[in-house]
Amino acid sequence: MRILTAAGLAAAAIDLDREPEEMGGMPKSAGRSGASHPMTVNETVIALIRPKPDLDLVVGEPAEAVAAARVAVDAPDGIGTLTSYATEVALPVKGTWKNPAIGSARADVVVTAPGDGVPLLFIEADNCTEEAVLIAAKFDKYARFFQRKEKDTDGIEKPMWRTRWSAPEWEGYERVHPPVLLVFHQVGKRSAKKQMAKVAGLTRPHWQGRWHSEGGYHSYDSRIPIVATTLELLREHGPTGPAFWRLGRKERQPLLEAIGNPRRDAALARQRQAAREEQQRRDEQEAAEREARRPVCTDCGHKFTDDRWAAVDVRAWNQSRESHPHLCEDCQDRAVAARQRAEADERGRQEQEHLREQAEEEVAPQKAGGWRFRFRT
């Protein structure tokens, strides 16, 4: 319970190794209405984290306690750890983080658990005591905060919330604001179900998407994904169960599906698959057309290899011309060897012819002298 006091926040900051401003502020209205709202906030955080009990610590306890602990251990994991959550965080529409202007929003909880698929989530808790109009008015402040831009340390202007928290951008043209989760606890006299319906109607301009009939999904460009649940449903199902109603949708979903856009993701996946298949078809067609152009050896009839084809390509003017561009490499090697042998044989024949002529020239004078001698006698 130390988070309910200034000293408690300071002590928690030391234990969690956080800066004081990262711990958020004092829970609102705790002094006027008791701790019912802060307790709802605490229980919401616990229901989302779903801490696992140590079974060694329940050894020897009653069977009911051991069974309950076993159920908790075997249940699906929650989202983040205690360090993933900050309470009473100011969201300045004007002013600074430490000194927000009047009219700024103040989130009951901010969750940063990217390892669990929740890079950034804002939570508002209500004990069914506040009027729906006042709850809806908070989203006007949220919208103003999300739209506010500031220069970051790199000098680039970006949404102010991105200067403090990280979250991936959506694909393509869509740029969706961070999601907000409404958790209703049936403590007050107002019906949680009716509260959800009233808030949905009053905040429609903030969450309503645009229907894409060709893809079968809504896009939420510059909209706030608003998700609602009750603390009872959250305790029962946890973040991985069907406890969350995305305003504008009919069925309850697990948290990641509720704050996301599964239909759009599926449509984009289909588009990517279709693009891959089309690219594969084009690649296969180009490969077939190229194969049809592949030269064939005029001697053995085998198709040229890629290296041989490149070697005889007349467009490559910077390389030396091949001696037999219509032959494959093996046939060219044999042709070159045969030509070399023929040339060697021709050189040998010419050399022998030359030697024979030389010999005849040497013998000719002797023959001429013999005839002259016989003529004189």
C-alpha cells in the first residue's frame, strides 16, 4: 500500500530503480473517497500481471490453498512485471511532463511491456461512480495529448508521447494512436455494461474506423483504440482470455487482439502472400523465357551453361571473343585441341617438305656436274 503516499512512491522508486517522475503521481481522490479507486487500480495491475505463487511456500497448507496456487501457476502468463507499470502519469496537452497545463489528461496506469506485445497501453479505472460524460471527456484530452508534437533530442519533430515511450509504427498509411483500456469495477450504482455503451456512443469520433470493403477490415488512422472490460472479467480470464471489448466490435477478445487489428493484419498478410505468388509467377515466366533463349551447342546439342552463355555473349564487348561461340565449352576445348593438332601436323609436314627441298637443292649441283663430266669425255 506504500504507493498511496508520497513516501511510499519514493520508497518504491528506490526498490524498482526508477526515477521519481517515472513513478507517476499520488492517486487522485484517495483523500475524499477513501482508497476504493486506488485499490481498483492496484487490483487491475495485479490482474494484468498475474503473478505466480511459489509452490514451495504452500507446502503443508490446506489442500484448497495448494490447489488454488497450482491453478495460478498453470494459468497463462500475464503482461509485464511490476516495473512495467506506472500510476497517475500526467499527459500534458500543454506545458511539460513535470508541469502539465490545466486541462491535461492523467492516466491511472501506463503499461510498457513490449516483450509481451504491449509496447504502450494507457489504463483508466472506474468504480461505476463517475458519469459516462465525464469519462468520455477524458478522451478529448487524450486526443489532444496524442496529437501534440514536440522536437525530440535528435531535433526531429514527432508526437510528444514518442519522446518518452517507444512503440512501433503501423504499416503503410495507417498511424494509430496508442490504445486506452477502460476497466470498470462494479462498486457504484451505475451498471458497468451501460457505462461501456454510453462511453462508446460519446467517444465514437475518437475510435470509429473507416471500412475497407475490398480488404474486409477497418483502418483506424489517427484514431484511439479504446477497449473496455470489467475487473471481474479481467480477474477471471486475464489478458489472454476473452475479457476485452473493443469499442465498435461485437465480440469480446483477448487483449492483444482487442488493441490490435487482426482483420487488417490478415488482409495485409493475404496481400503480401499474393504479391509473393505474383512475383514467383513472374520469376518463373522470366526464367522460362530465358531458358528458351539459352544457346545450344551445334556439335553435341547440349545447352550452354550460364558461364558459357555469358562468355559468348556478344554484348560483353570488354571481353575477348570466343573462338567457337556456337560450341559448348567441352566441344570448344576438343575443337581447339583438334585445330592445334592439325596446325602441328601442318607445321611438321611443311618442315619435312622444307627439308626435302633443301636436300634436293644440295643434290642438284652434284648431278649437274656429273653430266658435264661425262659430256667432256
